[in-house]
Amino acid sequence: MKKLSIYFQVVIALLFINLIHKIVREIPGSMNLTAEGMIGILFTTGMAGILAISIILLLLGKKQGLLLGMIPAVWAMLQWIVVHVIRGYPDQNGIWWYPIFPIIQGALIIYFSVLAMKNE
């Protein structure tokens, strides 16, 4: 196996951080939603699956992992609007600024994925 470029390594690390965030916080948090609980669990688990597949593709040196990884990155940036603003669910920690973390994760994934596409 050839050595992975630093660009792929950065994207893999960011995708891994977002995957852990989904597993540790978002999937258990979606179980607490009332009417949309099952939809939230399925959708969040699906995004976690896309992240895992993207990581595997990048580890294999496939550029398709960059494009695939941008799907959950965009969702991470928009999810708080759907869940907290449109649906009206308060943040599970009660901290108003907590959505900043997934927004930054999504923005960094997109930025470094674009950078990797340009340099690979």
C-alpha cells in the first residue's frame, strides 16, 4: 500500500472526529427526540455510515471518499438549523453555542477535502 498523502490524512482525521461525535453524542441524543426519534436515529446512523465508508475509501487511496465525506459535512453545518430552529428542540446540554462545534467540523472537512482534490 502506498503512503497516504498528508491531505488524505487530514481529511481522514477530521472525518474520524465527526464520526466519533455522531456515535457519542448525536445518535444517543436522537433517541431522546419524541415524534421524530426513529427518523433521527436512522438519519444520524446513516450519516455515520457514510462517514465510515468515506474513511475506508480514503484509507484505500480513493478520491471518491472526499466527495462522499462532504455529504455529512454539509449536514453537520445545517443540522442545528433543522433540529433546533425549525423543529424547535432545545440543545440537549442546554448550551446555546454547542452547535458551533459540528459547524466547524463540517467547514474544516469541506475545506480540506477541496484542498485534497486540488492537490491530488
